[in-house]
Amino acid sequence: MTGDRVELVIFDCDGVLVDSERIYCRVDREVFARLGAEFTEAELVEHFVGSPKEIWTALVEERRGEPLPPDWHEPFRPLYDAALDAELTVVEGVTDVLDALDVPFCLASNGSHHSIRRNLTRTGLLDRFEGRIFSAHDVARGKPAPDLFLHAAATMGVAPERCAVVEDSAYGVRAARAAGMRAFGYTGGLTAADRLTGERTVVFEDMRRLPALLGVMAA
């Protein structure tokens, strides 16, 4: 499989294109504490970064000892919006990578279309991905299931084995492997390298290395 040229690069959004995971973890910790669910920063990184809504919701409800109320998140939206408006930036090196790629690319995230587009707009990346944005809301199961990546590849008309996925979370890397795609685990954010290492996966810390790594793995 490593002899096949990469024909599509699928980027995760949070933590790969935009440096949002640090912001989300900090605000999540405050919000969940107010809801009666205390988490350490390490727990948030391990269990929440890249996780589907079903997983992190169950963890919060278990920790607080009761279900979350309907629309529990609405009062806290301003906290997230204010932090993202003030602090959100592009992951260092991403624009250089997008300029350097000589193959098509798209985005596939467990986030909603609204949150994806909001963060791409905040960082000036929306035009680069317009018409090629895929959300877990488009499929039956989000990451770590392979559904989202397979949906993105099928829509873009590329076979899974010719796709490369760039991820920063264990959930995302698992989804890429399950989809039969090559995984590139970015460790310049919050997730430690040992949580991304595994079969058909290249782990790297400097985003600017990605174009060269894509060529090496396809050689």
C-alpha cells in the first residue's frame, strides 16, 4: 500500500488546521466544573480531544452523577466564542503546507458544520476548503469509526488506500486506520506521540514536514 501515490489529503480541523484544542480544553474544564464534573487537564486531553459527542457526554454525565439537562451548553456559548475570538490561530506551518501540496485536500471533522466554518472563518482558511468540508453530522458514526473518512473519500472520488489523513487525536488516527487509509499523527498540539503511534501511521511534530513525509510514505 505504501507504493501508491497519495491522491487526497484529508485534514482534521481542531488541533491540525486551527490551534483550538488548548482553548477548548481550558474552557471545557471551567464549564464542566460548573456542571459538577471536575476533570484534570490530563483527563481532558486523553478522553476529550477528538472524541465524538457520545463519548465525552457520557464521561461528563458519569462524573457528575446525573444526565446533562437539555440545551445545557447554551449558557456557555459566549465563553467559548469569546475565547476563540480572542485567541484562535492557524496551526503553525499549515498555510505553508496547503500552498505546497500538489494533490487535492479536504477537511473531515467530528465537529458540526457550524463550528468548523466558524473556526475556518476566524483564521482565514474557509476559502481554501469551501465545498470540501465534511462533518460527523453527515454520517451515522463519527470518529473513531471510519464512516466520516470513507464518506469524504467517496465524495472526492478517491479510493481509501490512496488517501492520507492528518490527525492530532487517538480517535482520529484509529478512524483513519479503520478506513484503510494512511495516517499522519501530528504531535505539535496536546496529544503525546505514544497515543498516535501504530500501524500505517507516521508521527511528526513539525507541520511543515508534512509534504515531504507524504512523498516518503508514497515512495
